[in-house]
Amino acid sequence: MGKTIAQKIIAAHLVAGDMTPGSEVALRIDQTLTQDATGTMAYLEFETMGIPRVKTEFSIAYVDHNTLQCGFENADDHRYLQTIAAKHGVHFSRPGNGICHQVHLERFGKPGKTLIGSDSHTPTGGGLGMLAFGAGGMDVAVAMGGGAYYITMPKMYKVNLTGTLKPFVTAKDISLELLRILSVKGGVGAIVEWGGPAVKSLSVPERATITNMGTELGATTSIFPSDDVTRAFLKAQGREADFVPLESDADAQYDRIIDIDLDALKPLVACPHSPDNVVAADSLNHVKVDQVCIGSCTNSSLLDMLKVAAMLKGKTIAPGVSLSVSPGSKQVLTMLTQTGALVDILASGARLLECACGPCIGMGFSPSSGGVSLRTFNRNFHGRSGTKDGQVYLVSPETAVASALTGYITDPTTMEPIAPVALPDSFHIDDSAVLAPAEDGSSVEVLRGPNIKEFPKSKPFADSLTATTVLKVEDNITTDHIMPAGAKILPYRSNIPFLSKFCFEVCDPSFPERAKAAGDGIIIGGSNYGQGSSREHAALVPMYLGIRCVIAKSFARIHVANLINAGILPLTFENPADYDDLAQDQKLTLENIREGMACGKIRITSDSGKEFTALCNLTQRQQAILMAGGLLNYTKEGGL
Ligand code: MIC
Ligand code: SF4
């Protein structure tokens, strides 16, 4: 039987397991990336493994999230990352060089290679034909040490693109259309492969917008073929030698095929507070806009920015709108400067922000109270902008500019046409902001600031557990609910005790105190629990607060892996209706945990007299990790 693109790359990297959907496969990882907000923890974890030099083909540490230096914390973390990278054979991308996914696409991604990154949008690399996964920091640390990356073998979905995009209808609208069709949990357990006759009309940055947004579907990853378009992009980046062609076999089998006709597509908008809350832009033209933000790893490429500049040229933004533009990389910013396009952006009244994540993760530029903010980003979760009652809508750069000009949400197809914008034949190449590691790291001193606190210790499981249900939450709880980010909290990513004060702040500010008081705790979740980011802090912090188990209707992929790595037992309801009968502050007893893990079911009784069964779908390796009290303990005991 023929293979899909992903199946070919998996087969070429298979270390253990069989490729039947649902069973565990272990993959050899060629490249890793970290960003600073998850990277400090990942390197602290790497250090505990005692491996002198990374064993991957290429590993890099980016600094792009915590770039506001309002105190010593972020600067100290940058210094730690720079020195630890130099010591252990990891390249270091300096703050200001750009957003990890954009820079990686431009300079380091390679078709056919595997990449894991401690950031959920690592699948951006799929735009180049890489098999790229978001992962928790511990999994990245293990991969840097030469260990395999374990995933559940996914199902294969194919999106078949036909037709032609109309002017001002974009790759972002294709992503939003798929989110409308599949929802934020529609991609769970699947790899989304993009194909069909219209694929060749999409440039690599456009493909990368789509694979980036694939994360919002809950998909394991997303991937495009590697074809002449890929070759041209790599050639323009001075990297034609990295090109390899990749396509699926004609008789490859897919579990689901979704057709999207680009001729019929209109500009779309994801309304607050979920990326799948999608409607047509022209249905929202009564909504007054306070703020527009253009950038993020979804839409900050040179192509996006040149279109933005062309639309803004000779115009000024509406007086009630505040517009920010954050180019995705130093390469993009330099080329905007060289071409003069930056002048058109600035002359319109836009504010230029650093080449970094910025407003996407609440690092500045939060909207006004109740403010409507249109963002070209990938997430509009509740509170993520830094303003609790901010109303964030996700749009394409074209819809963003049209709306910034009129002051209302505006379908860009109603605007004056612009001349077609194309990518250059050669990009400006200057990798001086990427520092190579020391040849011999043994004499490099690692510099740590006082913000780096001890790693929390998880407990191994005994055979039974009685614990309190400290919190009950609904469906689609994101990691931004569990462990919020933003300018005030993000600088403390290597300080778990401090972070713990904000755990579940969006849902219930009393959670940290109650969890600590309860001793051993359990969280009751709805479906798709832990969707969103890869931050392992959403597992480490609850673990620090005494959470031993989460019982949910279903879990998001990266989060469930992080729970296991942190030594927290993830269980799903055998009968989802049992969710309704459980309340906060009950005592639940889990019996025969070891045997239950092995047979996949655990019997639970509550102090109210209820008895029910929870499913425990764990591989032998995951059972061993939990019994050891988390991945670090397991690794120390000799497992990799
Ligand atoms: C995000 O977009 O939510 C983040 C911030 O990039 C996270 C990583 C983090 O929390 O540091 C992600 O997507 O994994
Ligand atoms: Fe940064 Fe936002 Fe992309 Fe996360 S989604 S990596 S915060 S730009």
C-alpha cells in the first residue's frame, strides 16, 4: 500500500513500534528547537541528564517570548540560555533575531527531517515538508540527549485544495475554514496533509501559516509536500542544497478527505474566545475596532508584511484604532527597510514592535478595557491578550489592514486592489544573530540568575490513592487557563513556586490555596482538556500544588504527554455522564492503580458513595514513567 508524506518520514525515522494508528511509535529526532519561555525549564531538565553535548543533527535555542526586560528576570534567563547553549552544542538565536518558527523556516528547516520544539506551533515547519511536532520541554531535553520522541501513531487526514484564491482571500482564511469545519478538537489524533491541485499556488510562507494554525485543530502535526515551490524558497534562502522532493504515493490511504474549494472561499474571522468560532468577515462590519495587531508566528513573513505595506501605502489608519506591526524576523525587518516598505507601514500610523511574539502572548500591547482587538495571530483564548475582558478576533493580515483603515471589521475584498506581491528571488541573508556553540563546551561557565528555582519533585504512585477533587472545569480548557502567561507572569517560567500563585487564575483564583490545603488533589475536566500550548508548566505547577490525577472526558495531545512526564495520572471517563455526578471537594479513592494501569481501567469510589470506572490508556513506557514519579525520575533510573 502506498504511503502518505508523513508515513514516509515516520518510516524513515522509526526507532521502535509499529505504524498502526493508535499504537505508540518512537521516532529519531534530527532537529530540536526551544524558545525562552519553555527553554529555561527544558535546559534545566537536560542538565539533570548529565549529557555533555546534544546528539541531534541541529539544535537551537531561540529567545522570542520573554523579550520585555522589566526587571532582571528575563535578562538573567537569556544569559542562562546563551551560556547553556554554548556549553552543550546548541545554537543560540539572540533576542531580536525573530520568532522561533519564522526564523527556523527561513534558515534551518529541512524537508524530510524530523523536528521537535518546546512550542506548540513547531508544526510551522510542515510548510517546508518537515515532520515537526510541538512537545513539552522534557521531551525536547530527552531528544537533545539522543532519546527518541514517542507519539501515538496518528490517523492520516488529507485536505484537498482546488480552485484559486481571490485577491485578498488568503492562507489564513484557508486555516480558519478548516477550523470551522473540524473545530478545535477535530484534528486530535491525526496528521493533516495538504494536497490537491491548488497546493502549487501557495508559497512556503503561506503553507507555513496553514501548518502553524493546524495546531489549533489539536492535530499531531500538519504537512505539505516538498516541491518546486519549496525548492525555490530554499534557493532564495541560499539553501537549495537542503531541498529533497517529497510527495505522497498515488495510492496512499487517508482516514478522512476534506475538500476546500478556494474559488468559494471568503475572508473569515474567528470570534472571541476560540479559534474555531469562525464567521464571514462581512457579517461583522458593524463591529468597531479598537486595536489591530499584525505579526506572530502565523502571519509575520516578508510576504505578509509586503502585502500589509502595499495596502497601507499612502493611507492613514482610523483615529480610533491603534495598530501594531511585528515583523517575524530580522530578515523580514531588514528587507522591509531595504525595500522601503517599512516607510509605508510607519507613515500609516502603525507602531513598530520588536521581531518577537509580543502581544500574541500578552507581552505588551494589551487592548483597552473590553477593547476589540483584531489579530493576525493563532489564538484568542480568554484573557490571553493580558486584558481580562479583551475581545480578540483572529484575522488575516489583509482583513487586519482593511479594518485598521476603516475602524470597523471590514471584508478586505471591498478595498481598492493592490498590485500582486511576490517573494524575492533571493532573501537578505545574515545569520550573525545566531551564535554557534563552543567547539569544546567544557570550559564554558553556565550563568544562572536568582530567578531559577529548584525543579519541583513529583511523587511515585502507591497502589491506591485517596485525593480531593479540588477543581471541576468544563470543555476545551486551555493551557492558558491552567497556567496563564503574559508580561507579569511569563518571566517566572523557571520559578514554579511563584508561578503556582496564578494557576487556574482565569477559572478560580482560590485554586492554588485550596489545592495546597487539600494535599493530594484531583482535577475533573471536560473534553479536550489542556488544548493549546506545549507549556509543561501547565502540568508541573499543578503537580507542585499536589495534583496527582486529572480525570477528563478527553485530553489534548501535548498536554497529556506533559501530565505523564510530570507524574500526573491522566484518566478518561469510561462513561462521560459520570462527569455530571462529580462535584468539587469530594474525596475519590483509586484502587489497585498498578494493575489498573496495566489493564487500562481504574475503579474509583467517592465519599458520596458513587462508583465509576475511568480508562487509563497508557503504554508500558508511560506506566513505568508514572510509577517512577515522572520522566526525569524514569530517565535517571535508566529509561530513555
Ligand atoms: C503559545 O503560543 O501559547 C506559546 C506561548 O508559544 C506556548 C509556549 C509557552 O507557553 O511558552 C506554545 O504555543 O506552546
Ligand atoms: Fe509566539 Fe504567539 Fe507563536 Fe506562541 S503563538 S510562538 S506566543 S507568536
